[in-house]
Amino acid sequence: MQRMPFTTWDDFATWLLGPPLRIVLVIVLALVARWLVFRAIAGVEATMVARAEEHQRGTVDRMLSVATGAEVERRRQRSLTLGSLLRNITVIVIFTVAFLTVLAEFGVSLAPLLASAGIGGIALGFGAQALVKDFLSGIFMIIEDQYGVGDVIDTGEAVGTVEEVTLRVTRLRDASGVVWFIRNGEIIRIGNKSQGWAVATIDIPVAYDEDPARVIPLLNRVVEDVWDDPEHQDKLVEQPSVAGVESVSGGVMTLRIFAKCQPGEQWGMPRVIRQRVKAVLDEEGVRGPQINPYGPSQT
């Protein structure tokens, strides 16, 4: 007859209060730790969004961003992405530790397992260097808020609007409608054209012999009218300024205007200003650059 592993109920109770109880406690503690960390991450997400909204109430341009909801949505997406990343890391760390602890309770030697895991990790690191580089770059891009969905960025390889940001790739759509998938690890530099504000530079060419003292007040009148126009005022951060004469060459005098715009408006506002400038200059009889069809005079 097979001998029972426990001769008395006291032996069984002693065994039950040993490894089985410790294993159950490890699992329960892992679940509780996961719940607590997830709760803390949710609180951090809410705090980051609240601080973003509060931080934007300091200046006029930030108030406009809050009104449109674009910046708040950008911060919200970034917070959710960071929260998802932290949750994944938390689950991996907590349950890996719990699994190893349970194995130790079953009497499994962890030294060979950890050695094998170390060797496997080194082999995986050598074989997947590009993937690891992409993921690390993606993590830092998200943490540092280098760009977000809806931003117009220059990656060196392509210029376009960000449609999706993941830990491995960034998806852009350029002005021609071409979709670019760029690995985060391959992006060396980023030029973000959509953060905060943008400056539009408008050059106005007139005839070489026109008097700047006559033309500049006309340009100032135009930029004041554009700034006072309700249709365009919300697209500008501040009133455009006339810098003055930029260059004089080849029978052409060029005057320059700077317009500080909301992100994405730096391409549309120059067209509006040029159209109004042309109408005013024509009305006042200011001549444009004179083109000599016969080339330079011969002496």
C-alpha cells in the first residue's frame, strides 16, 4: 500500500502553510502591486493633461491653442502613449519577478535559468540591435515630446504631417500625398514646424527707384488691416511687422515683412498679405520691378 505523504492533519496543515501559502501570497501581492501601479499611472496621466491645460493659459497664442483643442489633444495623446508604455513595462517586471519567486518556492534552481536568460538576452541584443534602437528612440521621442500627431516635421528624408507615432516607426504624409514610414532609430534630427508658432517671411519687390519712405508706410497700412481683420486675426500670434529694405540689386528693391502665425498658417498668410499689398501698391501707383526686354544697355 502506498504511503500517504502526510501522516497526520497537522503535517498537512504545516505543509499547506508553507510553500503553497507563500505562492498564493506572491500571486496576490503581484496582482495588488499591478493594481496600485496602474492606479498611479492613471493619476499621472490625468495630472499631465491638467498641467498642460494650465500651462497654456499664460499667453495669447497658448490660449488660442486651448480654444481649438489641438494642443490639449496632443498632450492627451502623449500622456496616453506614455501610460501605455509604463503599464507594459510594469506588467513585464512584476510578473517576471513573481514567476521567478514561484519557481524558487517549487525548489527550481534559478542560477541556470538566469544564466540561460542572460546568454539569450545577449544573443537577442546582437541580432535585434536595429529593433532595440528603434524602440529606445521611440521612447525618448515620446518622453521628450519632440513631435506628435498633426505636426509638420522635417526628418531629413521626408517632410510631411505626422499621422501616427509608435515606438518603432513614424508615419508621415507629405504635400504630394505620399505616405512615408520612417524607423525611429534612423531619424538623426527633427525639425518641427508646428510647435508653438511659426514665422512667415514675405518679400515684396518694387522698382529700384521707388522711395522706401513712401512704400514702407503703405506696407504698414496693409499689415494693420490684416491684423484688424477678424477673418485672419485668429491665425496670427501678433501684428505682422515691416522690417524694411531687404536688398537692392538688378533694378529691384525688395522689402520684407515678417508675420508670426499659428502653426500651419505660415503658408496661407503670405498669400493673403501679398494680395492686399499688390492692391494697395497698384492703387497708390507704386511701380513693380522694371524688366528690360533688350537686356543691359550697350555703351
